[in-house]
Amino acid sequence: MSSVVDKIPKGWVEVSLGELVETNKNSIGQTYKHNEIYYLDTGSITEGVIVELKKHDLQDAPSRAKRLVQNKDIIYSTVRPNQKHYGFIENPLDNLVVSTGFTVITTNNDNCAKYIYYLLTLNSVTEYLHQLAEQSTSAYPSIKSIDLENLEITIPKELQEQKAIAKVLTAFDDKIENLRAQNQTLETLAQTIFKEWFGKYQIGDVLPEGWRVETLDNLLELIIDYRGKTPKKLGMDWSGEGIPALSAKTIKNGKIVRRDAMNFGSPELYKLWMKDELKKGDILLTSEAPLGEMYYINDDTKFILSQRLFALRVNEGISSEYLYDYLFSNYGQHLLNARASGSTVQGIRQSELRKIEVIVPEEKIMKKASRIFRSAIQKKAINAKQIQSLTKTRDTLLPKLMSGQLRVNEFKSNL
């Protein structure tokens, strides 16, 4: 791979990554402080964000859980590197172990570990490693640790300049992480309120006066279902920009994810495709692979409804905020899965979805809860837009800082 810059800036040097780091330093034969481990596989972290941290007793740990992670280590997936399963580990829990699908990178004391991490997140690096992986003979496109070590990179000689660049980028990531944490707190609050107010009742229980059970079919004005549509069937194709297309792979934990892998359609494609347009208050629900992921439409942003997604629009018999939290709850997910079918992939047909029974509380209580849920949804949407804006700014700055095109004055940051 050529260097990440075309011209080496003054005070920078070109080296191989292997001159600055060790890989898998603590991989085999490590000792543990106690009998439990915390475990990350390659699906547990994406673009530095941990989505699932698993806990195991040592004797029950997966056989591929072999690599111990220390403070300021970088973990980088060698399997399908284009999916960006990597992260920077700070102040880890005792016995944090990752699968052998990761290379664990430990930076020497003469260089800033966070700078090395940001360098490895560059799209140019990801694309190069993906090209190498496509040439591999493995069952899945993969690279080796040596491929990382052989990367030719350009880096400031001065440790202080490395730290200053990392500090600028870290400031953005810290703000993004704080907003994500706020949203997680709001989601937990909404689910706690739902559980305390409504979660004690199930279908078949004796309900309070004024409460009732309805099928989902009786509570919906419309189900928008365009799961079989594709651009080619409409005589068109996806665009490089335009109106984003949402699918099951872009909805997770109440959020829109993987924006970098999202398809876009032209206004002409949108007009042909979306005969029924999405509206504020619509609930998106994945029908399979996986079943039951959800997203609440909180504004008038236009989306194309693509593969494996329903949009549910409520009628006057129920509030959309209440129905969202009902289906998002553990009990709602149970009801969805109970009507799923499929030997390989579990999914739900529209006819079965309509049969799902919903406990509808007395109107005054439902409206009170919905106001709380609505406030949380709106605040999460505001935070999500800030996250998107900060991420875009950081991603614009990243290659400029890493190439030396943009220098940090006197190696200091006021952020």
C-alpha cells in the first residue's frame, strides 16, 4: 500500500506500522485475575462503538476467545475489514478478551496509541485492507496480522503533534459518545416507565376497568409494505446521493445505523416507489433477518422503505408512542416471535402481524404515558441529528489531519 499521503509534510516520516506496534502481544497463555471474562467478538463492536459485551465463566468461554486486551490497545477485525469492526480500548474491565477474529495492536511508548487508532480508521486504509481480504482463500474475506504490520503510513515525528491531532478527534468522539449515552438513558427510562405502568399485564389477564385487548389489525390505519420492490423492477437504479433507503440492516436498537452502507434513490425513483409516503409517527418494524428491530419516524424526513421493513400507521384507537414501546418491550417482542415462521430465517408475514393482540390501556393513562414517551423520542431525535452532524465534521477532518493537509497549531488544541 502506498502512504496515506501523496507528499510527506515537514516533520513527518514514512514508516511501516510494524515499526510502531506489536500485534497479539497478550494472545496465548495469559493469566486471569478471576474466573470470569468479558468477551467481544467481531459483531460486538462497530466503528469504535461497543454494542454488546458478553460475560462468561472461563470454562464456558468460546474457544476463539483467546486474546487478552490491555489499556490503550487497538482491536481490529481481520475478517471482512470493510465492515469496520474495530475499537480503541480505554480502562478495560478485568479479563477483557476478544475473539481470534481480531488482531490486538499495542503501540510502543514513543507513539500515541490514539493517533494510530484514528489512522487505522481512514477509509483509504479500510479500502486497501478490503482489497487484500478479497484476494484471500479463507472462507470469509480476511487479512492477517502481518498485513496490518506491513501498512506504510505517514506519521508526525513529534509525539506532541500526534497527541494534538488525536485530541482534536477525541473531542468529537467524546461529544458523540455523551449524546449516545443520553439516548440510552432516555430509552431505558421509557422502557422502565412502560414496564412499571403496563408491563404487569399480559394477554388473558384480568385488566383494569377501561382497558381492552385489540388485534393490531384493528389499531392500524395502514401497513406500508414495499418489501418486494427493487430499483431494477421500477426500471431504475440506486444513486450515489439523494433520498436514503432504509432496510432491515439499517435499523437497530431504535436507531438508524450503517449510514455509510445505505443506498440512495433519486427523486424520480422515490416518486415511483413510495406511493404511500412515510409520515411523522409511523413505526418501522423489521420483518426478518432480524425480526423485531424498530424505529420511530419523528419528523418529515423522506425515506425509501426498502427490504424487510414494514411501516405501521396507527388509527385513533391507540397512540403511536404507546404502540412503539409496546412492541419494543420484551413482551411485545415475544408476541412477534410467537407468530414468526421460517426454518432458516425467522420472519413474520403481514397476515400474522395483523393478528398480534395489543393491550390498550384506559385513554387518560395512555395519553399521560405517551407524552412522556414522545418527549423522550423527540430528545433522542435531536441528539441523533447532533451525532450525525458531529460525525460528518469529524469524518471530514480525519483525512486532512492524518495527511498533514491540516496542521494543529503549535501542536495544541483548544477543544
